[in-house]
Amino acid sequence: MPRASGRILVVDDNKVIRQLIRVNLELEGFEVVTAGDGAECLEVVHQVRPDVVTLDVVMPRLDGLRTAARLRADPRTRDLPIAIVSASTQYEVDAGFAVGVDAFLSKPFEPAELIGLVRQLAERGARSEPGTGAAADSLPRVRGLAGESETPAQA
């Protein structure tokens, strides 16, 4: 499979998890920038201009769901692909989709799942026109993407 490209902003308060995600994505050719919580994400997102953001849910200062809502409310980041990578409850999944999160990946995850999801989101973002909202229509359906129902065993 060809090497991926794109800049990914990984947001997680757990340094070990940030490094795990970073290493796996860098091995696939992605450029990775990290942030320790949602507040830091909002401080750097306009500077680094990522192609995809991955967010943990439970973080200090600003959690992942509120961060996602703020990214969706900002015209500059409204169409930015967002994936929640967290040990999420069904309530958090529902709340995430309600604020516009594109995908969920449950911890613990297989590195191949992470890479596949980020690759699809990055490709979708590259094909979409900023501000059109057309990106979601072109995203292939994979486990955990918006609009896909999951059984409790998968959630």
C-alpha cells in the first residue's frame, strides 16, 4: 500500500497514547503534531493547519466533545475531519455525532484500524472543497463513521 501523506493533529492528555498514535502514523508517512488537551488543540490548530484531528474524550481544561463542537463552530475548521479515539460510552458516541464528529475509534485499537481510519479521513478532506460540506458524502463507510449504527458489542 502506498505511503500516506498529510498532517495529523493528535490530541490526548496521555503522553504514552499520544506517542503510540504518533509513531504508528509517522511510520505510514503522516506528519504528526500533538496537543495535550482540547485547549491546546484550539491554540495550535490554525498554526499547524492539519488535514485530520484525532481527539480523546476525557481531557483536562477542555474535553474532546467540546473541542469538536468548537472546531465545527469555527468557519476555518468547520469541514476539518475529526475522529474521536477514546474508550467512549454510547452517550459520548451519540453526543459526538451530534456535534459533527466524523468517526470514532475505541481504545484499545489495532494500529491498522487507526491508520485506515486516518487515511480515509485525510483522503476525504483532500477531495472536499472548503466550506461545501460535501466531504461526508464521499467518505467510505468503515467501522465507527458517522451515520453507521453499531451494536453494543462494537461500541
